[in-house]
Amino acid sequence: MELPTLARTRRSLHGVAEAVLAGPQFRAHQDVRLRVTPGGFGTTRTPDLRVDGGTLVAGTARIPLAGHTYATLARAAGVEASLLQHDVYADGPDIHLDDLIELDPDAARHLIHCFALGDEALHRLDPEADRILWPEHFDVASALNEINYGISPGDSYLAEPYAYVGPWPVPQGEFWNAPFGAARLLSQLPDAGAVLAFFRQGQAEAGQHRTS
């Protein structure tokens, strides 16, 4: 898949996550946390909204994302679009509410599949840990014993989806190949079991560092 197509779709899904889901939820509850859902991602509190593939589900309504701006999509779902970048956190999708949503169906399916792999691997790593889809960086992650584990659909660090392990602080050693810890492209981790193995390797490497 061409990276520009992936990037445009990722930016649009990120924009929906922030402006249409997390924004209205935050204004109501002061809570930005989202979650991975079957086929996509959704809010954790009211309003009850979720993305299912290329569709926004709001109650019994199913609203196609394509053809809408973030503002018109939110209105169709009965909420007011709201940006969180700058007044809630520093990063984000860098969109405007009147931008048109650009969605390639294949790219959307791929990115949603990556979130599902990450969510399953995180659940298997620790079923009791909270698995949160953060609208700031658009990654699904858990924090266990001062180590972040997660899946990013791509960002300014890596242009395609990757898994990461981020201990506090970052240890020294060959395993730790990123400024925040360790990263592996999901193209090298074909299923949730492989992602889990990477997480566990990071867990072991961090443990070895801290006891050495």
C-alpha cells in the first residue's frame, strides 16, 4: 500500500477519533480515553459513538465517513465536533473542522486491523490492564510497571504501523532502537502472537537492564 494513501486515511481517522468521538466526550466528562472495538474504535463514555470500518455508528444510525467534513459528520451523529489539540494536549491530527474526510477503504481496513492486533496482544500481555486508544497520538496502549506497550498506526517517527515498548527511563542496548524505547514494524509482526512475543521480549530486556 502506498504510504501517502495510508497517511491521508490515518489522518482522517485520527481526526474523527479526536473531533467527533473524544472531543464531545471530553467536553461532557473531562475524559479523552477511547477504546478499540470490533471493526474500529469508539468512545468509553457518552456520547456512545464508534467507527465501524468506513461508517460512524450513533445509536441506530450508520453514517458514512466519506463525503463529510468533521463538523458535518458530528452534526449527523447529534454531537458538536470539538478539537482537543492545543487546549487539552500538545499533539494531535492537526485538522480543521471543515476539512473533508479522505478515506481509502483498503487503508482504513488495514489500520483498523492493526489496532485489533494490538488490542488482542495487549489483552494477552495482561488481561487486567486498561487498553486505551489515545486520541492525541492515535495509538492503543497499556502501561505496566513503568513500561508502555502499544501499537501506533504510523506517525512522524515511522510512516507505517509499528509496535513499541517504552520503559521509563529507556535502557541501553541493541534491542532499544528508538528514542522512546524499542519499535518494530507490524509488517514484521504478522499476528497478535508475534506482537505479544515482541512485548514480552521488551519486558524481559527491561527487566534484565534494571536488575543488572
